[in-house]
Amino acid sequence: RLSAHLLLVCAQPNYIYEEPWVNLLRQGFNFQCPHGEVLVAIRSYFSEKEGSDRLWTFECQRTPYGLGEPTECWWDDINRAGMEWSSTCSNNGLVAGVQSQYFDAVLDREWQFYCCRYSRRCPYSCWKTQDIPEYYREEGELVIPSYGYFIRGAQTTFSGVLRDRQWKYILCRMTEFDCDFENF
């Protein structure tokens, strides 16, 4: 049974510099960027046959030198499967990882972001992307538009009929200086 799953995973197109999928369909996963790196690309591929689930892959990149080293990292809020969810890293954190558990009962996943804070830098010029994917059940892809933008979180809707999610990612720049805001 497992080998059939593996074959399916390998057969799907994945153009993220040959990055492997981080999960098998209907399986949980925990993905963390190496220390000092944050997420810069997210791709997913939908499969209706296998529990209306998605294969996921992520790409990390070192943060700009001026940001310094992460001063602390943590797992932030968790969402419940089948529910809408909005999560922005607390404490001005940036998304540096993702974990997810699949639930057969709702054909959906629960999600949690791994966040890292960089000293007392603050986000600014934040915006939300369009829906990714544009339509439910399509392949989804987010690539940071340029170096110096960071993923701070996401807002996601779940279709109970199509059993899939659309994501709007929250992207921000970060200040070059420390600032006084605890949370922003």
C-alpha cells in the first residue's frame, strides 16, 4: 500500500527546483526551515482520489543579513479542520515552517505556522495575495515577489462542497531598525 502512495507522489509534476513533496496524501507533516531561513515559496497539488487532499512543498531562503539572527521561534495558533482560519505570526514573527495533520472525517487538514522573531524588527507595507489557488482544486503556487518580502501568515477558506482550501498569504517587508511595537 505504501509503495502505491510513493509512486503517486513521484509522478506528480513539481517545479520547485526539484524539491520533493513534504507529505504523502492523507498524511501529516512537519516542515521547518533551517535556522536563520524563512519560507519564500509554497506549492501544492490537489488530488480528489486521495481524500481530496494536497501534496505540499516549501522552499526556504536565508533572511537578509541586516535582519540578523532569529531571536526566538515558536509554533503559533492552530486551526481546526473544516473551519476558516486566519493566522498571523504573533510577536512580529515571520513564517519559517508549517505543520499539518489530515482528518479523514472532514477531508481537510489542521494547520499551524512555525514563526521566528528577528530582534525587535517590525513588519510594514503588508498586503494579502489573491486567492491561491485561484480556483479550488487547482495547483497552488506562491513565490515571494522579491527579496525582502516575508510571509507573516495567511487567511484561508474551506469549501465544504469541494473539500479544498484557498489561501490568501499575508506578505510584509520588515523595518531595518528596531521598533517599539510589541505586536503589529
